[in-house]
Amino acid sequence: MSRATILASRRLRATPYSTRVAQMGASGYTVYNHMWLATMFGGLAQDYAHLKKYAQIWDVSVERQVQIKGPDAHKLACMISARDLTNAKVGRCYYAPICDQHGKIINDPVALRLADDKYWFSIADSDLLLWVQGLALGLNLDVDICEPDVSPLAIQGPMAEDLMVDVFGEEIRDIKFFQFKAFPFEGRMLNIARSGWSKQGGFEIYLDDGSLGEVLWDAIWEKGEPYYLRPGCPNLIERIEGGLLSYGNDMNRENTPLEIGLEKFINLDSDRDFIGKEALIAQRDVGIKKRLMGIEMDGEEMTPVPEPEDVVVDDVKVGILTSAVFSPDYGANIGFVMIAIEHAHDGAVVEVQSAQGTRKGVICEVSSLWSRAQTSE
Amino acid sequence: MSRATILASRRLRATPYSTRVAQMGASGYTVYNHMWLATMFGGLAQDYAHLKKYAQIWDVSVERQVQIKGPDAHKLACMISARDLTNAKVGRCYYAPICDQHGKIINDPVALRLADDKYWFSIADSDLLLWVQGLALGLNLDVDICEPDVSPLAIQGPMAEDLMVDVFGEEIRDIKFFQFKAFPFEGRMLNIARSGWSKQGGFEIYLDDGSLGEVLWDAIWEKGEPYYLRPGCPNLIERIEGGLLSYGNDMNRENTPLEIGLEKFINLDSDRDFIGKEALIAQRDVGIKKRLMGIEMDGEEMTPVPEPEDVVVDDVKVGILTSAVFSPDYGANIGFVMIAIEHAHDGAVVEVQSAQGTRKGVICEVSSLWSRAQTSE
């Protein structure tokens, strides 16, 4: 099943921008953190081409915030994060995978340090709130943990910066990558980060009053014409090219950060302790058995893969295809595979047994998909 | 937005029965616990009429199990459950709301005691697994907690019992309501409970090997003709008539069990301790400010309500409509409201300001919807 009709209910939450997203013609949705997320407007390839040239406005309210506040907030943040937050600075964002005690990934949020005693973890698709709250209760920590009324709105694409300057002023240019600053809007101060789930550059506005959703959307929309602003959303083609992994697709509760290639974010050799450290050291010592890699596939243009498909060498299953799609700029089908370590190297040849036909695949590093998609432009 | 096209991805998990559900013509879906759940086949009213007369087969794999096993399993189960499980018997099911320390509902699962040291919590739509795992880690309890490969298949409707006897034998009749027994199937022993998310009677089969999904479905389907067996799913009309509440729709993280009318399941006066007890006693002492009630509404036939709609008295908002639909057997629009306590009584008259028009409503007890839907048959 590649698409289906979904019936609305209150259980699937609307966002502060949902009316605008619908008015502007979202043609496909998914459900993410119990909330609607648009996945397509004009079409995957059309949205992709536009994103790489102009500016887009994305409702990414589904990036819910787990807010940790109080005397033990920093201690708890350091404990749950596989990324070292010991010296995390106020005003910075950190990609911070969260593991259980077995080193398995529970979520891969971006952590924002708002104050010495206050963090937001901007989450992927699992109820991380419950893990953090359960843990803090069990440990009797002095923290208050909640999901605040915060709904990020992203402006992405090469023209995003100029558009943001028109709305919020020249100081937007001072925000460095993965940093955030507060800007005034309608009597509030909104945190704006240079970040977002594309490789095209852009910003995420952390609106902390849902009643202002349409006002914020419209304020940006009105300034959009010179930048060919269109509504958009995280784009499957662009994010595969960019090596951006999706929790639930390319990794899940079965995987550790080492298998996903996240070792660079996790210093296992420092003195600091965090949940999952022992298990990850043990896995590193033994050696990982499988690893996430990029793949290029021949044959006809592939559409999105709804279920993991087998990757085979000499009639033996050696892995699964986790995401895939045809990339116009790359000029081939590209995707990610979770593959046995002996085949997890650049140039390894495999066969992908897909519902869309059996085809040849060549393995590569995740990061190399990006460079080739640029070259061929 | 009442319906939308949803694009498939691996993040939205298929179930062991998904191929059959699609083949048999599911015409609407939702996403529940990161998994596909059909919400309609022939149409809401048609599915409803059939469910109340014959037998239906439902893929309710979305009822994921949180398995708690080990020396501290019983202790942990008693700690998290607002329902008293102190004397829980092996082979019994218990509706067991789970609260945080503030008495707010995290999930409202059915707990099955499988052994002295083993429980399944069959969950509603939130990642309860993470709460229980975080808590157990924080408390350093000696338990193993996981989501096992268990995918319930429900047979519901007045003819469900005879059909189940044809498949599993006469001993099916010995299972009492909210009890379960193990039955052989394909070399395994499957737990079968007399339970299910309808008021029509029926069973839930806890298949614990996903690779047998189609085999189990087909084994039941083949015996179905005498019982007019059709594929089905939890039905909005029938569950509102039946007073079955939906987590995320009729209650959420903002509510306590006392506000939802669940006080009968929670003995606050016993010595036992559980998470949320103090907060619930405090709320009881002060008195609840709002309560979930039934409602009957006049006017044209209502379709499902995607967002909470205002309930008003003398131009003042006094509550929200959480679920609503037209019921053919009741002969009116019926639903649930979360309403200020001064209006939470039988016969109170309110106005519902719905996207489907403003209409008059009369408040009633949740349980009284059921009796009237029977009377008018």
C-alpha cells in the first residue's frame, strides 16, 4: 500500500498552521507525533526542484518540544543524551540521539539549551516525553517536564535568509548554523534557529503561542513574492540526497547510534556517564554487525518504499532498503540500506528485491549521495 | 479537514494482516501507535449495522503489548496502574488506566496477567512502553520490558462466539468476559480473551508470531460464511453508543480518571499506593471541575468531528464536543462532551457550535446512550 485515505479524528491533532496548509493545497499527509504533517504539495519532484532554488514555508509543528526545566534539568539532559551536553551553551542546538540502557535509539532530537536550567528537545516520531518523565520520576529528580505550546515553522531553501530578513530584520544574518536567538513578534520573543530538515539552508521559528499560528504564517507569506515562496514540507528526495535520516524509517528501536553512523556525535572515551554508554562501548569493542549506508540503484524510476525491502548478495539476504526514491539531480534511484558489515563499504554490489522489481545496487557512504547530487546540477 | 490522502512510509508500520485488510477493501485508515488501523470498509453506517447482527474480523494489531516480565513485574504493574492489580489473577484482563504523578492519564490499556511474573498491557495510542521503561530504569527494578511480536486479531459481533467455536473448538465458550485462555494454533498456543472494542461481544486473539498473520486470518475467514463474516474495525457509531472512550479523542494527557468517570475502577481509599494516587485524592477532595458526559444533538445527521467543537450555554463556553456522529438505532446525533461540572447532569440543555452548524444538545450519562440505542431497535 503506497497511499490511503485517512479519516480525521481529534486523536490526530491539528497544528496552529493546519488551516493554511490545507488552503494552500497539501496533496499528501502523514501522521507524526499524533499530529498531521504534510508530505507533498505539487508533487515530490516539483517540490524538490523548488526547494533547491527558492524559499519554502513548512509547518513542522510535529517537531514537538520536550521541555525540561528546573534545578536538575542540566543533569537530566546530560544523562539522557548520547551526545555530550556537559558544556552545552545557551543559544546553541545539538543533534542529540537518546538511547535506552541497551544503547538502542529511542529518539534522535535536536536539543536547544534555553537557559542554564532549561532545555527543549525537538523530537522525532516517538513519545520521548514519556521516557524522560518516567525516568525523572523514578530518579526523583527536581525537574518539571512537559510538552509546551511550541510549534516550529520552518523557512527553508537558498532564498530563506533574505526572506527572513524582510520579516525579522538584518539581525537574522547573525544567527550561525545550529544557533538560535530571540526575535520580537506580536509582543512575544520567538526563538529562531538556523536549522531545519533540509540541506538547503534555512530557519526554524519556535512559535510559543498556538493562537498566533495564522498571524505568523501570513506575516511571512506576505513578504514571500520576491523569493518565489511556496508552501512545502520535508522532501523525501532532498533528504535522501542530503543524508538526513528519519527515525522510524532508517533507524528504529532495534538500532544503536554506532550502526547508524552517528559515532562522530558520541564521545565514548570521555569520563562522563550517560544512559547506554556501557552497552555502546561493549558494541564498539565487539564490532558492529550491520551499518546504515547509501545506495544507488539502476532501473526505472522508483517511488517511495512503504516497507523495508530485501537487499541480497548471492541469493542471501544481507540487509534491507529503508528509504528510496528517484533523484532527478543525482540521475538515479538513491536510498539507504541497513546492511551486513561485510558489505558496508563503498562500491559493494548488491541486488535489491523490491516490490518495484529486482535491480542492481551499488553501496556508498551516506554522505557521498549529497556531493554527487550537486555535481550533476 | 475530515479526510486526507496519506503517503506510506516504513515509519507507519504494516501489520501481519495488512495485506488481507487491503485486499478486502478497507476504504479508510488512521494511524495508531505508529501503525495502520482501518477505520471503514463499506461505510460507517453499513459496517455498524453489520457489526450489530453478524460477525466481523478486525485487525487490531495497533493494540501493541507492553510486556513486563521478571521478579519486579508485579510490583511495577501495581505501581503504574490506577486500577488495583494487587490481587490480579493469571488469566484475567483488567481495564487499567495509567496516570502520571499528577493523576493525568498517560494511556488506558487493558492489563493481562500472564503469569505471576509477567504482564501484558494492551495499549491505546501513546508510547506507554517508554514511560514504563524510563520509570523502571530510574527505580532500578529487576524487570525486562519490551514490545513483543504480538498482534491481536479481534472477532466481534453477536455471531462471533459460534464462529470462534468452529475454528478453535467448544472450549471457546468457557472463556468468561475479560478472561483469557490459551488455544493451539499452528504449533503455538495463542491467548484468546473474551474482549474487544465493541459492545457486541467477541474475542481477541493475541497472535504472538507475526509471520502467521495471513494463516490465522484465512483460517477464520474460511469458516465465516454461516456467520456472514466481513472485515471490520472499531466502529465510531457503535463505540459512542456503547460508551467506549477513545484516548486522544475523549480524554488525553490533560485529564484525570475522575473527570472521565472512571472512579469506579479506582479505589482511592485502600492502603495500596500507586502513581498519581495523592493527586487524585486531592482532586476528589476539592471536587472535579469538569466531567465527560454523553450528549444527544438535534439537527441534520452529523459526520465525525475532526476537532473539538465548542459547547456553549448563554453565550459562554462551558465545554467541548470530543466525539460525535449520527446513530441510526438511537435515531439522533450522539457524542461525548467534556463539560463544566455545573452542566454535567442528565437533562442539561446546551448549544453545540459545530463546523456542521449550531445545534441544541441535551446532556446525559455516557452509559445511557447504550440503553436507548437498544430500545429503538
